[in-house]
Amino acid sequence: MTPKEALNILDETVIGNLELKIVLSNAIEKQIPKKCKKFKDVCSCGYGVFPHMNFCSQCGQALDWSDTE
């Protein structure tokens, strides 16, 4: 199951507990790799990262190092 599939299932199954849904959604979204900002050395949380890192050590966000340009 991919993180995006997990988010879809979460939307369909967690009813009534908004706080739980927010916490789970945030945790799942961190598993979806995101590109870094500013010359590829800063995570979306603002913490400095290096190309050998798969996850930000500050916030846990999965990092996408692929070049699409």
C-alpha cells in the first residue's frame, strides 16, 4: 500500500474523531517524498539536509532527491 492509498482509506474509515484523523494524516503525508527547497539543501521544515539523507532528521519528512529539471 502506498502512502496516498493509505490517506484515501483513512478518509473513508476514520469518522468522528477529527484530532485522530489529523495526526494520522500528518504521519502518512511525511512518508510521501518531497523535494527540498533552496538549492536542494533545506527541507520543507527549514532544517538543513544532505543528499545522502532519505529523511529529514528534524521533522521526519521523506526526501525526494530526483532531478526533474
